[in-house]
Amino acid sequence: MKSILNPQVLLTALLTASISAADNNAAVGTLKPASGATTKINLKDPSFTTTSNADIITSMSVWGAPIVKDTGTNHTSAKPTFGKITSKPGECVVASPTEYISEKYLDWVWQNRIGPTVDTSDKANWNVMANKNYHMDKLVHNNGSINYCVRWDAKNNLSKNIASKFQAILERHFNAWNDWLVGYNCWPFTEVKVNMVGWAAKQTSQFEWADQSLGKIYEGDFDSDGVPQCPDECYRFYDNVNNVWSDTSACKGEPFDMSFWLKDDIPYGFGYDWGQEVSLNDTMQNLYDRNIMFIGHEIGHGFGLPDFYGLETKPAKDFPNAIMMAYSSTTITPNDGWMLRRILDHVRSRYNF
């Protein structure tokens, strides 16, 4: 699906602490994970037993940001608050933060990283106003639900037991983001529902089940790079050129809104409006953890939030930790949440609620 997997919009998820800012500019799209970001294998059923209340920090990046020890953790995200409500009584709740991140920093991010006047010749910057296919748009279009296609880009097989866990993982991470929208600016969805509707592999024998109970199985449909995909005619997206939602009437299964692409030869991830491409190894190692950093981070990209790596991408060196700032958090922080709210503030006029 060339329209989905355009390399110009595939942004690397996380940045190694050992790469300098100059090296970063030369290595866009091929960045490696931070050394020391080890994970553990947990074979027990998920209970999310918390062993610590915060990320364990092992070192600091070249920009002074912390690097977490694990890419999978079990502690909970910060509880969203409304801060200082600036809207009038009876109106949709709009507010400003009173702690963690300042309104000044939020304004800087909008003006310099994601707003309509940013310099998009710098690929690190995105104009969220120019794209109506972000996750927020899809949630509104689908009344609070997201349909997924799983792209199995691996040599080994996938068991039904493991496959059956993907839905809950994606739904949990989506709702960790959505928690910051609940009750804010009349956002109507108190929870996000994730549906797994398609499974694509090079050969159906790679899936160790034959029934369609987890969704329709596709074999022999590949993108231009030879990666298994669900059919193009099933991809439901907003066409920003023709200003219309795609026609999925020819789809023989259920339409999908984004892909969960598990790849066995990368240690990091990519994300955008088309979904998440993540490390198969890292996902399997953290399968039973509450938070899988790569997945939470890549979903953030799909909401329109870019990476925050070097000092030039932030308002100041003391920019607060965020899952969108390489390896500084495994959970959605108030920094992430307030940036997401600012996006809703600016795109709110698109929606009729």
C-alpha cells in the first residue's frame, strides 16, 4: 500500500542516546534503540503487578533527557486533570495546565512543531491542520472505534493464543491516550473500542489457526516491498487530496482503519496515521506488561504528535518527560496529554459534536 507506507512519512520512533544531533540528521529512518533499554520476558497471564511507581532511569541522553531502563512496565499513567478551566460555565471545557508543562511551552510546540505555520521542509515538523486522516479524525468518523489489520512481517509462526492478545494491548494503549480527551472540549468518547478485522501473512500456514474467529485471514497480498498486507480496497482513510473518505464497497471483508505491523528485523518502530510498525521481538518480550513503550509512542504519532529529540525540537532543555520524547517515559505523561488536547482545540471545528 504505497499510500500508507510512503517512506517520507515513516518517522523513526525512538532515538539512541549515543547518536549526536548531527548524526540524527544523517540517519533519519534508520535510528536504533537506546543501548541499555533492555526488556524482560514475562510468561504469566497479565496481572500488571506494579513493582515501582515510576520508570527506572539508567542514564541521560546527550540532551539531558532521561533514558528508561525497560521498554515495558506495569505502573499506571498520570491521572488527567483539567488544570485551570478557561471556558465559560455551560461551554465545552477548555483549560490550561497548572503543573508539569506550561502554556508557554504548549504554544511553542504548536507554533514551531505542529501548527499551520511550521516549516515542513524540516521533516521533523508536521502541520496537523493539513491532514484529516489522523487517529482523532478516524475515531470521530467511526463513532469511537478503530478497525485493525495485523501485518505479520516475520519468518516464524504466530499462535492463536498470542494473536488473541493484540486487541486488548492496542485498546489499552489507545485508551491511555483517550483518557486525556475524555470530558475535554466536548470530546464524546469515554473509551475507544479496537476491533481486529484482518490478518495478513505471506502464507496462511504462519497462523496456527484456520478459522476466522479473530478476523479474516489474507494470503498473497503484498505491498511494493513484498510485505503482506490486507487488501487496498479495504483500507478506510480520509483522502486529503480529494477531500473524501475512501470507498471500501469492494472490500470482501471488513474495512480497516490502520495496521498493526509486526516486523522481526527491527528493534524500534515507526508510526503515522496509517498505524504502527513495531519490533516483533520487543512486543513479544513485553507482551504481558501494561505499558509497551513502542506501541504507546507510535500511537502518539498517529494523533499528530512528532518526536522530540534534540534541543532544536523542544522549547527548552527542561521540556518535561513524555512518551513522545525518546525513552524518557514508558507512559503517557501530562506533557503528552496536554499536547494532545491542544491538537483537539485547533481541529475541533472539523467535528459536529
